[in-house]
Amino acid sequence: MSARGKFSSKLGFILAAAGSAVGLGNIWGFPYEVGEGGGAAFVVIYLIFCFMLCYPVMVTEIAIGRKTQKNPVGAFNALGYKKWNFVGKLGLFSGVLILSFYNVIAGWAFGYIFEMIAGNFGIADQFGEYITNVIKVGSYGLVFMLSTAYVVSKGVSGGIEKAARILMPTLIIMILLIVGYGLTLPNAIDGLKFYLIPDFSKLTPSVIYNAMGQAFFSLSLGMGALITYGSYVNKSDNIVTSAAFITLTDVGIAFLAGLMIFPLIGFMSEGTMEGAGRGPALIFVTLPQIFGTIGGGLGVATGTLFFVLLCFAALTSTVSLLEVPISYVVDEWNIKRSKGAWMVAIFIFIIGIPSLVGNGYSDFFSTSFITYKDGGQDTDFLSFVAALANDTILPLGGCLIAFFAAHVWKKHNLDEELAQGSPNYKGSFIQKYLNFAIGYFAPIVLASLFILTVLFKFFGIQII
């Protein structure tokens, strides 16, 4: 059996798991969703879901991983429920899908570092041409994937944990530097007001639905990543507090990302907050325009720092996404980690090619691949895969994991695992809430999220 490895410390695990959660979803996705959702009211709902819904699922995934010391598929086998290992396979499949398109976007961001260094702020107006240059951006994506494989090939403590100890503190420092600078710009206060002062009249069922989905995706739940990382955790570690620190770190960085982005938008829009929810254009069009407005060496430095930051955040996530299939091939196929990392990375890069060419280079993958029922819009391959994995498979996986832990494996077995390293857990309020959340709240809410998404995307039935 190939050696699986362990995290060398509780801090190393927290940083690595938080790094798994922190990524493009925090630096780009969260501010975009806040902009679409009307500002601070979205933030409030997002925070509630992170702690009431996502935290219990996170604790459950980590506990299953530590109990079995296995990958997401092997974990169900080790618990004696082989028929349930399809849940692990579902997570494995979704993780591979996510990494295949996530790496494409990370490649775009990696290339922007060089554009910012060169002072080419005009790239903002050439973004469409930039992403159709598949040789150029594909090369950036390949470098990013190989960097991810290198980290994973070095093992748990020597690769993943070591990288997290460097990347996570550096990421926070870079965000704080840009936050500090952004707050000195004209009209920054208008961005802060939009972000921090709730207007609950803007809350709609769809905003609440989006906040729930963003919370679940941003914490890397439902894909087996935290089962995998949990399998490297020492029995003496306190899972309950570790998961709380991971959630706080992820939420904290998402919150800081908002403090970084919205003052910049306030500056660019002269306080009107136009473009606060512009999707990919927010990062790849609006922000380079802002850096160009700043101008000179300061604009170059700020733009370069931002895209380095974005790549650091992306790398912490791509490492965890790659680790899920690597743990599977190490455990189940007895393949050496170093060999498996490079093989799986290249395989995922290849299956990501449709996402790479589906942004204007290939007509078929750009417009003709599928037509959603939600308005009859033609959808590119990257958007289709993102919606399939993030909006449908992940909530389904989280729902099934929670249901399994509460009603198949049983709550008392989960409680026994959580009590290891947490002597005051049994009889506590947190035990009662976790049992309620995984038994009823999480399965019902996540099943509803899955059903609503499928009905809307694939059948054109909009309930909320």
C-alpha cells in the first residue's frame, strides 16, 4: 500500500483545508454575487448559511475521513456501506469536472500577471480576443496545472501543508495591502456603504437561493475534498473547533475580498456602483480598467499584486481539487503518489480543453453545445460544466453525505468520532445542533437547492 501521509499539525490542517475553500469563489465569485444580490443584505444571508448549513456538513465530511483514513470512495467501503460509495464517486466526478474548467480560468488570471507587469491595461478591452487565443491561454493553464501537480506530488505534509503555510498568510497580506490602498481612493466610501449597510428590501427568494449556493460552493463541500483532508487528520485533533476555524477563515477572506473589490468599484463608477455584479468581467475587464485609471507605476504594482493574489487563491483550491482523485488512485489502485499526480493532472487538463476552446474559439463548444430551458439561452461548455458541478452535483452530494451520516451510519457513531479530541462535545449545545442539522436541516435544504436548480436549468420551471 502506498503511504498516505498525515498533516504534521492542527494548524497545518486548518490552513490546508481553509486553502481548499478559499479560491476564485471568494476573490471573484463572492463579490460578484454580492453585487448581483444588492449588497450587504446578501452578505448577511451568506454568513447565516455558512454557519447554520455548511459548517455541520463540513464537520461531517472531516469526521468520515478521519474515521476511515480513506478517500471519498474508500471511506464508504471502510464504514461497511459499499452500496453508498456512489456518493464518493459522485464527489470524485464533480471534483474532476470543477478542476477541468477552474484551471482554464486560473490560466486566464495567470496570464494577466504578465499583462499587468507590461502595463497593458488595454487588455480589459481585448478580453474576448485574449481568451480565444487558445495556444497562449492554454499554455498558461498548462503551467498552472503542472504547478498544482508538483505541489500534490510532494505529499501531504511536504507538499500540500507546506504550500498552504506559505500561500495562505501571503494571500491575506496581499488582500490587506490592496484593501488599505483602495480605501484611500475617491468614492471608496460609496463602495463600503453598498457592501456593509444592508438594505433588506432587496432580499428576494432568488437572492437567498444564490447566497445558499455561494456558501456551499465556497466551502468546498459535497465533492469529497474534506473527506480526503479529514483522512490525513490525527485522532487527537478537535474536528469541531478545526471546522469552525476553517469556516471563519474562508468567510473572513471572502469578507476581505469584498472590502478589496467594492471600494475599487466605487472609485471606478464615481460612487454609482455600476458594474458591481458583472461576473467574469468584474475581474478581467472592470478591475484592469481601474488599475489603468490609477496609472503609472502604482497602477502596474496594484494590478500585478491583485492577479498574483488571485493565482495564489486559485492554487490553494486546485491543489485540493487534484488531491481528491490522487487520494483515490493511491488508495484504490496502489499507484505511487508522484506518478499519479502527473498522470491525473494531464488527464484533467485534456478533458478541460472543451472549456478552453468554448469561449469563442470553437462555435460548437461556445454556443451550440447545449441550450438551457431557462430562457432558451445557448450555453458554452465551461458554463454548462460549472453549473452541472457547482449548482447540481455539489448540493446533491452534500445532501447525501448528511443523510448518510445521520440515518445510515447513525448519529451516535458520528458523535463518537467527534468526541475524540473534543472531550466536552457530548451533551453540548453544538452536539444537539449538529445532530439536528445533519439529520433534517441540511438534507432538506440541500435537496431543495438541487431540485430547484434542475427544474430551472433543464426544464425551464422557475419556482422562486
